[in-house]
Amino acid sequence: MDEERGFSAKSVFLSFLLGGIVGAGLALLLAPQSGKETRAKIKETAEDVKEKAEGYLKEAKGKVAGILDKAKETLEEKKSAITKAVEAGKEAYEKELSKDKEQEG
């Protein structure tokens, strides 16, 4: 149903994640703490977000690499099947030509 409206699960998840990050940042900024404590918490949160983003990126790269490997394998299989079919077609054509020449001669 979300797909029909143009929203994918990925975009909803990323929106949720971004909203959580913004909310956490605002909570840190508005909490009654000293500036030094607030900056330390913001830095810590930013580092956590960076680590999570790097993890998601690494995971996505792994999935893409797997998909590409599978696509290459499938392409090679199809290419091989087409090559065999073309060769079989050539052989059949040449057999028919030789039959025609034998019948003429």
C-alpha cells in the first residue's frame, strides 16, 4: 500500500531514523546541562550515528555486491546458452546445405 503512494519501506525507515536523530539532538540541546556536557553528548551522539551509518553502508555495499555477482553469473549462463543455440543453429543450417547439395548432385 505504501508503494502505491510512492513511499518505499526504505524511505520510511530512513525518515524515522532521521527524525529520531533530530529529536535526540534537540533533546540534548534543550536539556538543562552545562554547555560542555551538551557538546560532549552531541559529539558522542554524532559518533554513534556515524558508526551506525557506516554499518548500514557496509551492509548495503555487501548486498549490492552479492546482487551484482549473481547478475553476472546469470548473464554468463544466458550468454553460454545463446552461444550454444547459435552454434547448433549453424550446424543444422550447414547440414541442410550439404543435404541440398547431395540431392542436386
